[in-house]
Amino acid sequence: MKQQQEVILRQTQQRPLIENRGCSYEKFLIYRYPNFMGTEGPMKANKWLLDLDRTFKISSCTEEQKRFKEEFDNRFFPESMKTHKAQEFATLVQGNLTIEQYAAKFMELGRFAPHLIAIEKMQAHKFQAGLNPRIRSYVAGFRIHNFQELVNVAAIAEVE
């Protein structure tokens, strides 16, 4: 009995050392990130990667463990795909999309062209420029430089 207590005590004392080295597999699995099979396509891969990155942050993973993200990104997003998505973002307009759909597509593709939306004012300007003319005219008078506020006002204009 005393021997078992000593073993448990040693294990308990060793746990903090293991935790400090990054996240354990068990701790990582607690967050139940979605499965990725590799056949979903680049945009689903991007969503999975963003979810994985959040999981890394929450579970205190080390930089070494996060290197997986870079390798994954390079495998499922070749440079040609990144360039194509950046061009798609550069020419993105609302068209037949709702404001919610346009904002989601804007955020999804914006990852590939961070130089076009490096600061929030640039992000708001790019989003506003792509709005349908009626909504763009409505929001232009407000001179909004905050992206989320612009999306909210554009959504209000959309239903009026």
C-alpha cells in the first residue's frame, strides 16, 4: 500500500513537468477539433487549419508542435493556390451574396492577401468597395473604419 502511494506521489510530481513541455495528446483531444481526411478541398482545409490553430493556443502546445501547421499549410496550399486565392480576394465583390455570405467569403479569402488588409481601415475600405452600389452608397456616408461595424451597418442597409 505504501509503495503504491509513493508511485502515485511520484507521478503527481512529474505531471507538471510533462505539462510544461506542451500539450499531451489527451489534453489536445479534449477540444474535439473536427476530423480532416485530406479530400475536402483547400477551403475546408483552411477552416480545419484555423480550428486547429485555436486548439493549439487553448491547449498550450509548444512551437515544435505548431510546426505541423506550417507543414500542413504547405502540403494543402501550394503557392499557386495561394496566389489564385489572393487574386480572387483582390477582385471579390458582393454580387448576389448576402452581406453575411460576402463577409464570410471576405474573411476566408483575406487570409491569402494580408497585404491588402494589413490594418483595419484598409480592411473596411476593401469590404466597402466590394459592396453592391445601393448598400455602398448607404454606408459611405457613415465613414466607418471598423470592419465589424461596417458589416453590421451594411447588414442593416441590406434589409431596408
